[in-house]
Amino acid sequence: MLFQEQTTLLTSINKEVKSVTLRNKKHVEVTITNYGGIITSIKTPDKNGNFDEIVLGFDDINSYTSENYVKNCPYLGALIGRYANRIKEGQFTLEGKNYQLACNNSPNHLHGGPEGFHQKIWDMEVFAQKKRSGVILTTTSAHLEEGYPGNLKVEVIYTLTDENELVIDYKATTDQTTVVNLTNHSYFNLSGCKTDVLNHDMVIYANTFTPKDENDIPTGEMVEVNDSPMDFTTPQRIGNRIDDVERKGYDHNFVINGIENELNPAARVVDSKSGRLLEFYTTEPGFQLYTGNYLDGSLKRNDQPFDAHFGFCLEAQHYPDSPNQPNFPSTELVPGETYTQTTVYKFGIVRNQ
């Protein structure tokens, strides 16, 4: 396993940040920066052996701090915390005490707040072993940072294996009772980022989802997908029923079949033209399918605009607004316990499609 390091000056804050490119024996490459823990690039082969970019991102780290990027804040490839997804009106109660977070997605709190983990400069350590290499990212989120209680110590390990797996292991501890819900926000595009993802075929291993209200907050129900636009229990083109989904496309939490805290298959996506395959596994009870509904073409890489539906996200997570939803799996973390999560994105090729 090989890796290559690079240092860049982040001009907006006049600090140096590091990027590491991991490369396995099959020449699959993953590039990660310690700014926001962002996956800036993943390159995999198509069925003809041609390598292309399959995630949305930028080659210049400074693009992640541009005025246009910060204004739109699409979280391309970033680590998300302390709490992925939305918390209603930025409020929750723990041990009888009320907490108020920033409402950066009015009227709700989203993805840890305006200065969440996606903007931190993480400590980074690189490792290389015979059949895998990776980076270890660590940080401490101070008590009441973005309004969350407790000093939270976080470790995230990205590992690329020779089996073409990108494994993400998360770990967190706290000195006060708090809530934690971490994820990665990569936008995948198996066409090689040449067209939108509406013709990708997707299977989701979930019989239920959590419907939401007009402010994208779960109603508290878990509803069968049946033959609705949420039904991906058999292969479906992402675009087949996307026009029947409210507000521009998919941005919904699915309840994964299987046993919580075990590594369960969550989704499988194929781009038949390129032959690229993505298999998604996680120990989390759910994941958010997001189809880049709010991308507007103003961001681009190599003159290729990121238009609406130009990528899809598979965000492993506990459910949105869990701190206010007693029927959902708990996101509370207490001193002496450790939050853990493992997510795997496995890349492959399907040649008979």
C-alpha cells in the first residue's frame, strides 16, 4: 500500500493543511485532507479499466473556503459532527437541562452547526500496512462548542484496503452526558462525474423510512416503503420517481434492515454505462439518502459544474432529531462509555450490464 502527502496553505485562515492520497495495489486512490476530514477525491476504474473521479470535490483545498462554497455549504466529502442531520429548532434536553444550538438551517440546527467538524483542522497521522493504508484523524470539541455539552474527544480512521474498500471507523468519548451522531458527507457519481446520477440503479436494504414534516423534521413514525417513491427494495433508477418526491428530490432517512451495531448491508448502486458498483455497509441504524437537490452549478471541478442531482450521498447515521424523539434509537453518550461506528464503501465493477 502506498501513500503520498502534500501540504497546502489555507489562505482564509493562514494555516497549513495536509492532504494524503492513499493508493492500493489495484491503483484505486482516495485523497483526504485534515481540513474538515474531507474526502476530496476517489478514483476507481470503469469496466474498460479507465480511472475517473467518482466523488464531488476540489483539487485546490482553498476552494472549500471560498465565499460561494461557504454560502452554499454543501459539505462535499466532509466529516459531520457533532450531530449529523437536523435537530428541531436546535433544542434538546439532557438530564433536565435545556440546550440551544445554532439554527443554521432555519428553523433547525444542521450538521453540527455553522462551525462544525467540517471546518476543523484535525490532527492527522498516516499509517501503511501490507494490505491497507490510511489516516487517523483526531480532535477535541470543547464543552459548549456550538452549544453541545461536554468535552468530546473524537477519532476517525479512514482505511483503504486492497479489496477496494474504504472503511471509516469512528470513536468518541465525553466527560459529560451529550449527544453524538457522526457521518461522512461524500457525494458519489459513478459515471466518472460526467453526468447526473438519475440513471444510476439503486437497491436500499430498508423496508421502512422516517417520514418528515414541512421543515424536514421526522414525525416520529416509521413507515413501510411499500410501492412508494421510497421503495428501493428492488433495483430502481434513482430518477424513476424522483419527481414524485417533495422539494426537489431525496433527502430522507431510511431504517436499515438488520441488527443494530452489526455491519449490515445498507445500499447497492450501479452505473450500467461505466459498470461501476458501490456497495455500502454500516453499523448505524439508518442512513440519509440525499441526491444533491440543492446543487446549482455554481461549484465545479475542471470546468464540470455540479448541477442538481449530480451526486448522491449515503450518510450513515442515527435518525434525525433523535434527541427529541423518544421512540428513536438514542444518541446520548455518557462519561465512561464510547461511541463507535463503522461504515464501509466498497468499489467494484459489474461487467454484464
